[in-house]
Amino acid sequence: MKILISNDDGIDSRGIYALAQELKKIGDILVVAPRTEQSAVGHAITMKIPVRVTEYFHNSDFFGYAVDGTPADCIKMGIKNILKTLPDIVVSGINNGANSAINIIYSGTVSAAREAAIMDVPSIAVSIASHDPNDYSFAAKIAAKTVITILKNKVKTGTLLNVNIPNIPESEIKGIKFTSQGKTKWDDVYEERIDPYGKKYFWLTGKLTNEDLNVNSDHAAVLKNYVSISPIHFDLTDYEMLEKMKEWDTKELL
């Protein structure tokens, strides 16, 4: 089994190293990840500037390829230029911080998995609900088991699994929840600040507005100490609204 691994925290992150160490137990891995952190870049791809790729070593051992680009760039590069064939599955992570609810839209971690789904490759995104987790071992084990499960059960083409794991000891995990995407979002503001030279600049800050109480949504499930696994895809059509629009008079729009 050939597993392509990427992330948005960068090739030198602890999360991707833990993920690679666990996945190499079940398949042949190839790591292709951003050279630097690319958090919240969404599904951006690099255009009009060169994309450079170099070998990356961890403790003097070859670990993978570092890409001067986005997570989506890494998947394109890994499949089209390095592997030159489709892997059996793409795994993106382990991300520092949950990628649930509205955060999915911004996530580079999820976008790497989504890019694989666009290319008809099974994929999962894996995140742990802490920006400074002490241990990745349980999250890595969940990732490996999800890989085996997704290949066994044949998730439909174009759908990826988004996995979010509470940052608690394994003994406190209540179980697995198959969830929908929640509606919790950030109330953002660009806070005005002054640099040491007296120049004005802005720094994004804000607070999380929790709009999910149903444990069957991803954000709420993680808060209740469940591992959340959500099937998501790249079709953004609002089909309910599309049906209502069929009643509109199109002549009014001409």
C-alpha cells in the first residue's frame, strides 16, 4: 500500500513525524509537505512564482520532500511529479488544532486531503484539538486505523474523511462519532497595534462562538471527548436553495 502524507504545519512539525512513523507500519509512505507552516491557507495553489522541491532529512535520515508551496501544491507535486502514479490513499496531518465546523473552509490540512479527493484518491485529514499537544501517539493510531477502514469500506469517489481527536489521554476517550460539519465559527477582528518604529499594523484575533450543541456535529463531539469522523466533499451546491430557485422568474434577471 502506497500512502502519500502531507500537512499544513510544515515538514518539520512533530505531528507529521508521528503520523509517518505510525503509517510506515502499514504501508510504504512518501512525505511531501510544505517547507514552512501554511496554516489557514485554504485550498490555495501557487501560480506565477516557481515551486521548488528539495529533499528533507530528519536526524540525518531521509524523511521526504519539502515544497515551497501550499498543501494543495504538495498533493499535486507528490502525485504528478514525484510518484507519477496515484497512491492508494493520502493522509494529511496530524494538525495542531481542531479542523471542525467553519474552520474546515480555511484549513490547509483539510485542503490537502480535498485536493486528493479531487484527483479521485481516497483521503483523510487528521487533527488534534490542541495547538500544543503533548502526545500524538493516539491520534496517529486513529489515523492508521482509519486508513485501513476507508480502504476496506470504499468511501465514494470525491469524499474525504475529516478526523478530529480530543487532546486528552486515550483512557478518557468516550468513543467514535460519525458526525456532520458543525456551524461554530470565529468572530474575527483585525486588532490595531503599533510596531517598535511607531508604525500601525493589524493582527488577526477573535473569539470562538460555539453554535453546536448536538453531539452528532464535529465540534460538539470533540468537546464531549469523542473522536469525530466526518465525510465531506467539494460539491458546494446548496441543493435545497437550488430547488427553490427553480420557481424564480428568470426573465427578471435578463
